Amino acid sequence: MNELVSAVIPTYNYAHFLCAAIDSVLAQTYKNIEVIVVDDGSSDNTSEVVKKYEGKITYIYQKNQGLSAARNTGIRAAHGTYVAFLDADDIWLVDKITEQMRLFESGNNVGAVSCRFYEVDESLRVLGESRHKDYPPAELKKRLMAKNVVSGGSSVVVKKACFDAVGLFDESLRSAEDWDMWLRIERKYIIRLVEKPLLKVRVGSYSMSSAGNAQKMLDNEMVVLDKYFGRGYSILKGQSLSRRYAAAAWAFSVQGQHKEALRCLFVTFWFYPLALFQKDKLGVVLTVIRNGLFFKDQKRSGALAQ
């Protein structure tokens, strides 16, 4: 397979990371790739940084509209049969696209292919590795309703025709837009995953998925679930809501926001009481209790010191 792949790199004030991202695309073993950098209103020196790639990339500047809008601009500008996304602070390994394009040949209805990734810090030191799996379609559907098991945008290559069928990224979402898109694609297409790490994803306090953004994540996830299930209640929706509130409880707990953590923990079991018997939920309960006691002890020690 040698179809054109359009690599869309949205960026906003990430000039210090951008060259590494672009270079990782240009170094791919799969050579039929066009690079589209969408500058979403950066106020740093992004426009200067991309000048060194003149003739090698397409650079588009737009007023700041958010990640979804930047990706959509890239999709509209893409000439490829496939569109791959790369956040400006992430890096593809050299054989990423080669490995993923092979899975598109596994069936005519494969609409998207994701992959595992390494989590790294700002200096690219490896912190961990994702454990996403190549689930059969029925299993993927079940798991994807509960959480994003396909992974983030930098992991995924999408057949461009999918966007004609399901629409572009929802620009009203400021997080969870990836999850929303994969849910829509899964309804019409097969989603596959390469079970080995093919990119490096920087994680830090600035990341939308970090614990400090727990409320933003939760708010947007509720919108996604309402879009997918409707505003009524069902057992499946209850299970999904339970998982999202459990994740928020953990995130609030890590941040020392104990009241919010307890509130989310209560809602976790309100939506799905049987979650009390799930091992992962028990782990969240223990984390919330442990962190609650820890932060109480910290406050008590601080008061005594005064």
C-alpha cells in the first residue's frame, strides 16, 4: 500500500516542541506523506520555526479556535486518502505509519488504526507504556462506551472517507473530542490497533488529561455520553457514567480536592451500585481515603506549626 497519508499537526504556542514533531514525520519509513501544520493562533515564534521547512510542509495560520477546529482545518486541507494526527508536543517513531497502514489491508471496512505509545516527560525520558489492545469489534464497542480505549489523536490514522460519513471533530468540546470521534467512527467502521508503542506522548501538568483538569474532562465527557446514549438513562449509560466519575474521583483526590473526590465517588456508586464489587473501583475508594487522610494530616501539621 502506498496511498498518500496527510499528517495533520495542530499547534498552539508549542514552537519549542514543533521541530521534533515535524522531523519525526519527515523521518518515517513510509514516504508518501504530506505534512500540514495548523497554527491555531500562536503568539510565540511558531511562524519563524516553520520557515526552515519551506517546500516540505504546508503551513496554515488561523485565529485561535481550539484543538478540534485546528484538526478540522487540517482535514479540509488534506489531499491524502488517509489522515494521521500528531499533537505538536508528541513524536512518532520511524515505523509508525508503515506499521499502521498494514492493518488497513486487514479488511475493507477498517476505518481507523491506533497504536500503543510511550509516556515521556518534557525531555523525552520514558515514564511508562500504554497497554491498549486490538479488541475484536464487539469487545471494542463495549469498552469504548465506558472510556477511550482507542487512545489520543497522535496515535490514530483515519481513512479520510470516515469524516464524510460521521462528520468532523466537535468544536464545542474542549476535551474528550477524541473519544467522541472514535465512538462515531466505531458505529460505521472497524477500528484496529497495533499492539506495540509507535510514538512518544509527552505528559505533564499542561496536558488536558492531567489530574489538574479533572473537572474540564468530566464536563466534556458528560456531553459525549449524552450525545452517544441520549439524555435518558440506561444500564449501559449508568456503567459508563460510573467509570467516568470514578476517574474524576481519583483525579480530584490526587490534587487534594477531597470534597470533590468524595462527591464523585458517591455519584460513581449512585449510577451503578454494582461498581462496589469491582476491583478497580475498590482501588479508587482506597486512593480517595488514603489521600484524604494524607491531606488532613498535612493541614493539621501546618496548623500546629503556626
